[in-house]
Amino acid sequence: MLLVGGKPVLEYVVEEMARIGIANVLIVISRKKEAIREYFKDGSHWGINCEYAYQVEPWGTGDALLCSAEWVGEDSFVTAWGDTLFLSPSSQAGRYSALSRSIEVFFRQNAKGALVVDFSRSNGPARFQYLLTPLINNVPIGSQSTFRVHGLERVSLEENPRSRIPIAISRFVFQPIIFSHLKSLRGQKSEGDIHLTDGITSLLFSGASVWAAPLPNNSGQYLDIGTPRSYLAAKKAFHGQVKEDAKIT
């Protein structure tokens, strides 16, 4: 519930979903984060139906996603991390969403999963020490073409700060088959984190198609609050955008 621009970061995610027409939202929380439930309530203020599921222990993003399996059922679904936001220029506000980009490539390719990537290194400091990148073949750096993902790899941007590898952004679309891969991974581990990327890797090993779409050029900034440094950078970027919008208007 940390604030950027006077609002919780999670609220930007909820607004993004509502803006592209998603009517039903499930927020996975811990028992220690009832403030989230108290803030969003039933979601009617944002024009959505909001429900909640509890993750017993913080066992990773894949485990958190598994908490939604029964709620999702047999439908395809989108997922987004609640500590990130996508900042669009005012001239494009309401016209573009990283989620809509994922959904577009997902249905066009009849994929089992889809995600958005960013080739840019201009969006502030690294969000984590290691980030995730699709491994691609014959896709020029900065290309706007969609491509099929062949694998996932953890890389250190601290070691390669100028690298322009495609970084995966936390906006995804999946068919429910992802749950069986995550459950299988959980069954292989008596304890320890299960990450969504582990499930995606398992999905890829099975031969399923996962596609990626680069963010359009000049479409905005992807920001997060994963570390104190990136949180401060997100606040700075937001206030910089507000000033720029004021100049335009």
C-alpha cells in the first residue's frame, strides 16, 4: 500500500484492469495485509467485482498464483504484480495498457501464455538484483515484432547495466494449464519458493507456446517499488510525468 502520486501502487493496477474491460479481479493477500481488503472492498468504486484469496506463507509468486486456481476455473486469465505500475504519457492515457498488449498477442497466437517485454534501460534502476529475460532468436534489439519465447534466464543487470536484453514485465496472460505445472513443481518440493517463472519454464519444456510482445516505443514507463531505490525512482518518474503533463496542457 505504498503511495505513488497520492495513491497505492496497487490501485494503478486495478485501474489498468478496469480500463481495458476486466470485470472480475482476485487479489491474493496475506493475513497481515487486511488493509488491502479494507481499501478495495468489493471493487465497486472502480467498476469491478473484487474478491480475495489468502496465501498462507510467502512461498513465491507461483505459489501465490496457485491460490487463484479454483477461482479461475477453466477460463484464460490475466495476472499482474501489485507492486508495479505502468505510467503512460497523458496523450496516451486510457489508450494503452501493458496488459492489453499481452492479451492481444495471447489470442492472436492462440498461445498457452503471453507476456510483455521491454528492451529499454531508461526506466530507472534495476528492480531486483536479477531480472528475467526471454531467450530469443533472430529478433533485432528494439524490434516491435512479437516473438515466441524459447526459455527464461536470470541475468544480473548490475553486471551488465548497459545491456539491452528484453526484460519481462509483470503483466501476463495464461490458459489454466499453467496451474498443473505449478502444482507439479510444488509436489516436487517439500518446502521452498515456487516462482511463476519456474512454471513458465516447465510450460516451455512441455512444448507449449508462450509468446512475447515488446512495449511500443515511447509508450510510457514501467515502474515498481520492489526496492527502496526503485520506489524512490518510481516516485521521481511519476512527479516528472505530472510536470510534463502540466506543460502540455
